[in-house]
Amino acid sequence: MDDIDAGSVPIGSINPRDYRFVMALARRHNAIVFWHRDRNGVDWQPLLMPLERRRGPRSAKTGVEG
């Protein structure tokens, strides 16, 4: 099987410029990055997952007076 283990890092097949850009975005937005294959299984794509929930305006439906 030619697939890469889930624990291995695909850095060798990612453009270093793209890698640095994505990691800078992750630091700026306090997120972690998951690299996954695209639909065709060819290119690696980043998925940024924020570590904190975004804080938005409170809804009147929450019952919190403010």
C-alpha cells in the first residue's frame, strides 16, 4: 500500500512557501493545521481548525441579559 501513515508528516510533498504561509495563518488565528489529500488523492490540502470558539454578538435568544 502506497498510502502514508496517519501519523506521518507530508512536508516533503508540500511547497515550502505554502507551508510557511499556512503555518503563519494558524499562528495568527490560534489554530491547528491538518494536512489531508484532495479528492483525487494527489495534492495535500490544509485544514485549519481554531482552538477557540469565535466570539460573536450574543443573541437575544440565549436569555442572557447584557
